Amino acid sequence: MKNRSLVSIDDLTTEEITRILDLAEDFEKNPVQPLLKDKVVATLFFEPSTRTRLSFESAISRLSGKIIGFTDSSSSSVTKGETLNDTIRTVSNYSDLIVMRHPIEGSARYASEVAGIPVVNAGDGANQHPTQTLLDLYSIRKTQGKLDNLNIFLVGDLKYGRTVHSLLMAMSRWNTTFNFISPEELRMPKEYKMYLDNLGLKYYEHTDFTEIISKADIIYMTRVQKERFSDPIEYEKVKNVYVLRNSMLRGTRENMKVLHPLPRVNEIHMDVDQNDKAYYFEQALNGVYTREAILCLLLGIK
């Protein structure tokens, strides 16, 4: 994997995904190692981020790497009219790897083509978020003991949610049954359903999941993303359509876990936090170990 970019989860073979998860497991046992002591990693966040940016920076710091970059495009030369091409080519001169979040779909692929060094997609619009997917896979494997033959519930914004798109693509490598729960306005895009049809994988669409929640192995909640809506009235109509409460988890499977890429708004009530089936904060921590593995493999260190 040395000197390769990670733009889409499809850039990785199933064997490479397993290798990343195995290495993340090793880093969980020993997260502080001086493996990046001679490396500079640029974190370019053209969109706001908390968990993705900080977990990457935590991973780099735990591996003794150096961090440069910006946390908001307003603090970069983009405000002066600099093109993405010029920004990426310039930053490539200063670093060994670029981690980039950008609001435009396809921006990460473009950056990887002009950079000359590995580029890691930390989210490009409503398209993909492969490192989130890898930490999600790590969390699923860790809690379920496997990735095969699971019933995954994807809940909320399935139209614009890049995390659910990437997770669907990844879990389709195994014999997964999907349940899509969303309002009509935010249904899973047609191309993803066609993709599952071609693979012969089962999926079901619902507007409510209270009656079927007992069948879930993983409930993957997502927030309705206000920033993806051009019409604020449409956002207000759907923003609180699903709220998971602790009482709803009675009678669910013993192995079931609730995941969320965070940040949450109202879609998981705080009374769920004390339930052993709530796993979203541990999931966020798993991002550090997974991103340590990704950085090292792309830089050819492990």
C-alpha cells in the first residue's frame, strides 16, 4: 500500500481492509510508538471537523509525527482565490502525506492526481468518507466478532450521508442484510440499491423501525445534515424524524450495538448513553487506532 492514496473504500481490496483492521488491533494494544518521527503530515480541512481532524492529529502525535495545515479554509489562501490544484501542489512540497476534507464531491480524487504524495480523503461532500468506514468496520468486527452474516440498520439521512454510503459499499463485501430507515425525502440513492441488487444482497426500506428493531445486530444512526440542504424549510420537516431512546432498546439482541459517526444532534437521546449497547464514544476512540494503521501503511512503515 506504500505511496498510495485512500480516496474511496473501493480503493482497497478486502485483504487490505483486513490488514488495516488487524494493524489497528495491534495499535490499540500499543498506541504510542515513534513510527512517524521523521514524517510531516498536512491536515487540510476546508470544512469544519472535530472527531476526524482531532483523531488524525492524535494518531499522528502518538506516532511522533509532525502536523501542519489548517482547520478552516478561511485561514488559507483559498480566501485569496487560490485554486485547489495550487494549494495541493504547494502543500505537497512541505509534507509526506495529506489528509483532506473538502465540501465538493470528487475533490479528494482530484487532489490525489496532482499531489505526488499519498492523499487521504477525510470526507468529500456527500460522496465518501473511507477512514470513517474503516473505523466503523473495526468497531463492528470488535463488537460482533465477525463481519459476515450481520443485519445492519442504517437510520436517518441516507441520501446525503457519506458515512452510510461508504459503509454500505464496504459491508457489501460480506453477506450483509441491510435495513434502510429514512423519510421519503432522504432515501438511499438508487445507485446504491442497484449495486446491492447486482450483488444479490438483501435490503429493505422502512420509514419506521420500532417494530423491527429486535432484528438488528448494528443500528447505525446518522444526523440529518443541515449543511446539505439548500431549503431550510425542507430541513426543518425532517430534522427530528428519528430519535432513538433507551426504552426502545428493550428486547433487542444481546450482541446489538448502537453506532453513530457523530456529532449527534437529537437523533440519540442522552438516556441511551448509559446503556451497554451504546458504542458511539468507543467507536470514536477506535478512529485513533484505525487512522494510525492507515497512516503507517500508506507511508510504507508497517
